[in-house]
Amino acid sequence: MEPPNLYPVKLYVYDLSKGLARRLSPIMLDGFSAWPWLSWTCSVDQPGIELTETRLPLPGVLTLKGKQLEGIWHTSIVVHKDEFFFGSGGISSCTPSLGGTLLGPPDSVVDVGNTEVTEEIFLEYLSSLGESLFRGEAYNLFEHNCNTFSNEVAQFLTGRKIPSYITDLPSEVLSTPFGQALRPFLDSIQIQPPGGNSVGRPNGQS
């Protein structure tokens, strides 16, 4: 009996803030004690991130002492020579390592393991997910996002979860008064990296 073919599974990790989160996290998470109330203005002009400028009152923030926010993570799974990710447009794919999306190359690559799941079976699985748990309208920045998808798919393929520093980020941010104050604004953000092809929908239609 021939041994089964094994296919490598990678996790591509992108910092959507391009390093800004790391530089600002001491201010956002630990630096507002001197001012009981202030206004924070945010305007983002990144492809695939849809939001408008807003101004919100923020209470003093003192929680997460010593916590460094390393990045705002977007992840994808790379297997069978394609990169797969989830956003507000549903499940999409692109060619990895060639800047297939406008996010460019990943900031880091995690070796998740190997899988015996063939490409045919995997695409059938993704099609099923795209019609159920991971429809575009189910996307939520904090509770059901690209990292939720990557974690689900990684476990299906290898039985392993993606790193906890990625999946724990939303709860860590929301545990601060800063995160709670911004939640209504952040919940409105819809992220869909451009450049991918829709998976499981004819002719790439949503």
C-alpha cells in the first residue's frame, strides 16, 4: 500500500496596520491616564478596508499594563499552490508569494503542518463553508473574521490551530476601555483584500 501524499499547509500573516499598531499601542492601551476624556480621530485609506473618518470620546485607558499590541492581523491559508482567505466578500483565493492581493507579501509565514486532504476534497469543503459558516454577510471584525476562517481550515487540514496571539487579539483589545469605546466604530469595518478570486460562487459572484 502506497503512503498517502502529503501537502504542506502554511499560514500567511499580514499586519494591516503596517507597523502602526506596534508604535501606537503604548498610547492606545496604556497612555491616556492623564486625560479623563479626549477625542480620537481615525481615517484609514487602505485598499480593502472600508470606513470613514470618525471622532469618538474616549475614557481614560489604563488596562493591559505592559501589553504590546504587535499588529492588526489578517491571515490566510496557503495549500495546494493557492492562498485562501475570508472577508466581507466571502471566501476568496489568489496566487501566493506574488502579491496576489493588494496587501503584498506576508509579514511572516507559519508552518502549520501537512495534510492528506486532496485539492478536490478541499475545494468541496471550502464550497460548503462558503454556503454556510463563511458567507460574506457573516463577516464580523471581532467575532467572525479572516482569522476565524484560517483557524477553522487549519484544524480541518492538519488538526492544529493557528497561533493564539492572532486569535486572542480581539478579546484583548475589547478588554480595554479603549476597545469598548471604539467597538461601535470598529464593528462597521468591512475588510476584503482586493485581487482575489471568489471560491464556491459561479463566475466570482457574491
